[in-house]
Amino acid sequence: MVKKAIVLAAGEGTRLSPITKAIPKEIIRVGKNPAIEHVLKVLKAGGIEDVLLIVGRKKHALIDYLGSGERLGLKIYYRMQEEPKGTAHAVSLGEDFIDDDEDFAIMYGDNYFTPYKTMKDIVDFHKEKGGQGTLVLHPVDDPTRFGVVDIDDDKEIHGMVEKPTLEEAQPYKLDDHWLNIAGLMIVNSQIFSYIDETEPGKKGEIWLTDSIEMMRKDGNRFYGFKFDGKRFDIGTFESLREADELELERKKENNL
């Protein structure tokens, strides 16, 4: 069973300035609730019980809001990423939180997913495939903002690249779109040894997709779960607005 998750919430949210000069982007409301609450509800819907939140400086409001996690039916722990060294480095801070040979979830703290119950389907898919990792994928028209993958008919992943140029992304194009790594995945604890070997990429950051690709090339199987619900990363005003409108409509339709 997948019982633990590491949530990445250390980013500064510069694209949402000046709002993020006052509050962390993870507690900006999407509908009636902070974005981070939607993230945690997704994880809980999949059976997650313990969450390690990786935070950056000036995130005290986020910690104060979530506290121990008891209100949300979770146990939440915290660790600080002192400097922005990339997603792989952030995940590595949780190595002692995860047991040896344990599968765990990783989710970005600025993600909005609906429906929440999708997480149970992701966990079931991961068990069924029996690989060392499952990446949640979502179609996008612009691959340059994301990590994108090459996938076969059995949903096995055969390559990935982080934030490519349009030229670099062409081999990964599927029909008229690309499959984006949607900031949610399940991986085995073996990933930590590959993070240790990962060289810094663009901007000097250590990217999780590079560590995963190294692990995959070493003979570990990764599969892609194609998510057909709605997903936004709320890192821009446009995506925040779209997520907010969708959440308010969902609440209205369900009389919540």
C-alpha cells in the first residue's frame, strides 16, 4: 500500500507576484479553499496517511494553516529547503521519511486536480503494473513549460525530457499534443540513490525528471497513467483563474 507522500511547496511563486509577496502561493484560494488543501484531499482520497511537506523560506503562513494535519485527517511533517536547488533536491530531503524499498507519492503543492478520487485509480494502476514508478500524465499543447514523455501502447514510458525547446519536444509529440508529467507520481525509494547521482541541469537546479530518467535507463520500469480529469498548476494568473472557476462550478453542481 502507498501510505506516504512528499509534497513540494518550496517555490517562491514569482509569476504570481505581488500576491506571493504577502502569502505563499499554496494558500491562495482555489474556490473556497487554499490550493494546498485540494492537494492534500487528492492524496488522502488515494489512501495516503503521512505527508512530508517540503517548504522554503517565508512559508510560515502555510505551516500555521495546516498545522499537524489532524483537521484534514492526515499527519503532516515539515522540512525546509534552504535554497532553491530544484525538485530532485527537494525530494531528497525526505529520504529518511521513506522506508527502504517503499513506494511513495510525490505531488507538487501548486497542483489542482479534480476529481479527487482519481488518486485511488492511480494507486490501483501502479499496483497492477508492478513497476518502480507511475507518472500521472496530462495532454498539453505547449511542452516547453513541462516535462513530457514518450509512451507505448502498454503505457510504459520510454523517454522523457524536462522543459524542452519546441525542437527538442518534437520526438515526444503524440497526435496533436504532448503528454505532460502532471506533478503527481508514485515512485520507489530507489529514486534517492539516483538523485544523489543527478547532475544539475538548466539554471543549476537538480530536476526530478532527470533522476527518474536515469533510474529508468538503468532497467527500472516506469508507466504512465493518463489522467482524463481536470488539472491546473496554479503558478500563473491564467491557470489560477481557470482552476478557481472550475472549482466554484464543481461546488455549485454538487451543492457543496
